[in-house]
Amino acid sequence: MKQNIYDNDIFYQAYLDLRLNSTGLNDVLEIPAFRSLLPENLTGMRILDLGCGFGQACSRYASQGAAKVIGVDISKKMISRAKQIYRHENIEYVCLPIEDIGFPREEFDLVLSSLAFHYIADLKNVLERILYCLKNNGFLIFSQEHPVATAKQIPDGWCKNENGEKMHWILDDYNDEGIRKQNWLIKDVIKYHRTMSTIMNTLIGCGFKIVKVLEPTPIKEAEIINKDLKNERRRPPFLMIKAQKGQSSTHSCRRERV
């Protein structure tokens, strides 16, 4: 199932408000950690950004010297905003589901994806397509909701006392992989839960070498401003993986250019 919640008017506006106000975990936790995995020098690189949203990251990569950045997103609203606000001669935006990418063989030095993979039903299919269009020794860097966060079958994973204080995080149904319907900005957002071992072994099985794994915590400066962020140390909200394509990796599928 290819879900496009970002073209839901209510969700889109709520998400936009969240990002513009820098009040979500993206800005204080996910983005700093994600950037720490990127190469120090992007000059001359060809980069594919899967789930690029409104293009802020694409703009940053282009400004750091990337020769070509292609941003892919299923949302017409996001791509439209990206083209309006983050235009650049080295950026191309494509409105397309991540599951349907079909770029030429060994087209990119770097494939990036921020908080999109937990919306994908068939991870192996996407990883095979990425492997095909990634150059030998190129890197895939992605973040997603942590399996500890996606495992829960209930809308809210925090167990709270009578005063609404968070007592502990509920970890249940961890090995029961599959669809989860969770409340985030709107009700019943569909995500896909996979265990840590499934994610790792799918990467390895497709031909990637895992280089680094992060389960980031909020930066100290953000915790001083917002004490509620200390709760994010009590369970990992995000998983980040940097993986490399080796020269011996086989190309298991042929894809045509989108």
C-alpha cells in the first residue's frame, strides 16, 4: 500500500506548522544526528533524496556543492512547495512513490532518506532499487521510527499516571511484524513495523554492508529549553543506519529511468 498522508489537507497543514515552528523531534533530534552520518564533503556528488518533503534538505545538499540532487516524494503538495521555495539549478524534484523509483544503474554516489522507510510495506523491493542505482562503494543513509516505537499496537505507547505524567513506554508485540495504525497529527496513520534484525538482515541480504547505526538522543541545548525532551532518552524514537554498497554486490533487478 502506497500511502500519501501528506496530501491530506489537515495533515499537511499540521505538519507544515510543526516544521516551520521547529517544535518537532525532527529539528532537535533527527536532523542533527542524520547530518552527522553524511560525508564531510558533498562537492561533485550525485544525490538521491527519497521522501524529500518540501525540499529543505535537497537545498542544503546543493548549497554544499552537490553536482545533482534529485528529490523524490509521493506528495504533490510537498513537491509543489519544494519547487516554489527550494529551487536550485542542481535540484530536480520528482513526484513519485519511493516504491516506484527506477533510475539508471550506478547513477548516484549517495542515497538518503529521512523518516520515510516506516511507511513502506516492501522494504526489500526498495532496497533492491536503491542498490541498482547506487554506485559501487556508494552509501545509503536512512532514518526511520525505531522498532521500539513502531511495535506498539495501541495509538499512544506511553503509560501515564492519574496526573498524565509519563511513567514508562509500553513495549509489546515486538515480534509481530506488519501494519500499525497510529495517531500522529491525524488518526490511523499507517506505518509498518519491522524488528531490528529484519531491517539489518534485509540490508545485508540485498548486498549492503552496515557501516554505522545510531539511536540518537536529543541534543543537550534542546533539553534545557524543553525539559519534556528528556523523555526521549527513556526509549529510542529513531533508528539511523549508514550502509555501503560493495563492488561485489549483484544487481538483482533492472530498472528504467523514471
